[in-house]
Amino acid sequence: MSWRNPNSYGFATVIALLIHLGVAGLFLIEWPDSKPHMIEPVPQHMMANVVQEENKAVKERKKKAEQAKKRKERAAKRRAEKERKRKLDAKRKKEKARKEKLKKEKLAKQKAAAEKKRKAEAQRIARQKAEQKAAEEKAAAEEAERQRLEAEQQEQQLLEQMAQEQAEAELQAQKEAEARAERAAVMTSEHSALIKKQITELWNFPRGTSRDLVVSVRITLVPTGEVVHVQIEKSSGNQALDKSVEHAVRKASPLPVPKDIAVFEQNFRTLILNFQPENASW
């Protein structure tokens, strides 16, 4: 409470203190005087106010003390109630914790039982799958072996068939090759004779040339029979005779080559011929 409040204990104390100070001051003021004198009595109304204020202050103190006591009692009751509630809450929490623990233990047991059951079921299913897989693998292996044997048999039959067809094809190819070779030989012989005849008909060799002389020439042709190059492969020793043969070859171009390109490439792309003067045999 504020000391400025007239009903407060502090205000009464201050008033009483001021009164006592005033009385003490009067004594001090009068002290040096050696003459005895009568102390003037405090007025009755001032004393009454002081007593009244003191009584009021005492009542106020008692009132505040009672109020403080009541507050302490209420605080003590609140603390006691709070402690009671705390203990009750602690007891409830302990009981709740005990129930929670029991609940967790029960759930743990249920979970363990469920897990054990799940593992047993999983093992059973795994065994079934393993047995099924083993049976499937066995069946697959048997089927694979059957297919392998069947494939081997088919492959053997195919190989035999292919070998027979290849033998027949080779025989046919051999016959065709022999026929082609025979035809090529005939064409080569015929066209070689024609070429020699055509060149000989245009060959004017020097008079008085010995019939024993032989000129060998290399002739390079294209499929049309055109002569693209003439070269003395082996000279006769007579330069004039060599030149006459070379001239006759160029003059006879194009030469009668076979139409079969294979025969041409094999026997007529490059052709070597021997020439002798008249009455010589080739």
C-alpha cells in the first residue's frame, strides 16, 4: 500500500513521527534557558489524534497480519492441493505407465506370435515354391533334352540332306564345268584359228625370209576384239619379219573373239601367237 493513503499504516507512522520530532524540537529550543519553566502540555486534541492514529495503525497492522496469515494459509492450502494433485498425477502417470507397459508387453507378445506365424507361413510357402520350382526345372530339363535330341536328329537329317544335295550340286557343277570347259576349249580352238587366219591373210612378210624363222607376239584385246597392244614376246632375229607380224596384227583388228566373256577373259584377254613364213605349220 502507498504511504500517501490516509488509511495506511505508513501515513500514521509518519504523522506520529512528525509529532514526536516537534515535541523534541520544543525541548531543544527551551533547553539553553536556565530559568525553569513549565512545559506547555500538548493539546488534548493532538494527543487524541495521535492515539487515534496509533490505534488505527495497530488495527491496520492486525488486519494486515490477519490478511497475510490468511494469504499464507490459502497459499499453504494451494501448495497442499497442488502437492496432492501432483502426487495424484504421479500416481496416475505411474498407473498409466504400468498399463502402457503391460499393453506394450502384450502387443510385443502378440507381435512375436504373429511374426513367428508369418515366418512359419513364409517357410511353408518357400518350400512349396522350391518344390514347384524344382519340378518345373526338372520338366524343363526333360523338355530341353527331348528338344535337343529332336534337334540333333533333325540336324543330322538336314546335314545328310545337305550333303546329298551338295554332292548332287557338285556333280552337276562338275558336269557343267566340264561342259563349259569343253565348250571353252572348242571356242578357244575355233577363235584362235580364226584370229590366226585373219592375221595371216593380212600378213605380208619380207620376201626371201627363211621359213624356219618364228615370231612370237603378245596381243592384248578388249571384249570387242579391238587390239589395244602388240608386243614381240620372242623375236625371230629378223627385225623386218618382226615388224611385219606386228603390222599385220594391228591391221587385222578387230579380231574375231568369242562372245562368252568368261572364255574371253580366260583365253583371249592376253593372247600369245607364233607366226612363220608361208608353208609353215602352226
